[in-house]
Amino acid sequence: MKALLASVPVVLCVAMVLAQEKLPAPDKGKPASAPAPVTAATATSPLDFTMPDIDGKDVPLSRYKGDVLLIVNVASKCGFTPQYKQLEEVYQKYKARGFRIAAFPANNFKQQEPGTAAEIKEFCSKNYGVTFDLFAKVSVKGDDQCELYKFLTSKDKTGDSGGEIPWNFTKFLVGRDGKVLARFDPKVKPDDPEVVKAIEQALEAKKAEAPKKP
């Protein structure tokens, strides 16, 4: 009996060793790293970027694939600020056909956009009834220029539409395929005939030829 009891620990040890041999080996590989952020150097379209909206929520600009998009840097205390009105009117006129506006407040020019996100949002709604997409404040020029505007102002990336942003309300028109089609100076109003013509031509592009939204 004593011999039988003495053999129990040995049997248990052998069973444990056999059980461990059947377990899958632990994964010693490195954990998967997060994808590298998109930069002006790696992007092929402004729609490759993800930007925080006015409420701080990250928004992939790829949501606009298949639409015609007007990207504009805006400010609340600028001589061009009344263009908010024309922007909203043009948006309302063409949104049913797939036209969108992405407005990026910027404080680069004489500190003409000093407000917080909440203040900017309230200002746009109260004074101009803005319903198009507002994004968080960015820098559109200088050492702290955001990657989206590095891309937009790069002549290597956008050709003739490249070049430094001169002032608030510079406008970039992006086609259904995500390519920059045209650029309009701040003094050119959103309802100017040349802007309207470019928007209408872009909207006429066949949706079937545009990439599907994810």
C-alpha cells in the first residue's frame, strides 16, 4: 500500500509533463503594430487623411469618396467671413447631387479664428445657419502646418493647385475620384460663376466611375 501511495506523485508529475507538451507554444512574436499615420508624403489623395471634426470625433475623409468635395479654410473674424453664407447656399443647392463641403477653421492669418471649437460651431450655426461639415481647428501654413494642408499645398501632389495658402477661405475642389480638380483664391466667392461651373462639371462625372464608399 505504501509503495502504491509513493508512486502517486511520480504518476502525477509524468501526467503534467505530458499535458504541457500538448499545449501550444506561447506566441513569442512581437505584438502587431498600429498602422503608420498618413502623411503628405505617403498620401495620394486628400481623402486618405483622417481629421477630427468640430466635436473632436475622428472622421476618415474617405467618407467623401464618390462625392464632389470643397475643402476650405475658414475664420470667424475675417473680411471674407460672410462667404459662410454663400458656402451654405451652394451646399444646399447641390447636396442632393452629391456635393459636400469640409470647412477647416484656421488661426494663421492675424489670429482671425481665436475661438474654441464650441464657439466656432455656435458662431457658424447662429450667424450663417451652417449645416455642412465643420472640422477642428488646424494650421494651414508654417512650421505647424497639418499634414492635410501639406498635401494640398504640395505642387508635387496637386500640381497647379499647390502653393502656400495666402489667406482664409482658399478653396480646393476635389472630384468624385478623390483628385484635386481646382483651387480658388479667397476673394473668389463660393457662388462665383467659375466656382459654380467647376462644381457642376465635377458633379456631372458618372457616379459609376467613382470608387464606392466603404
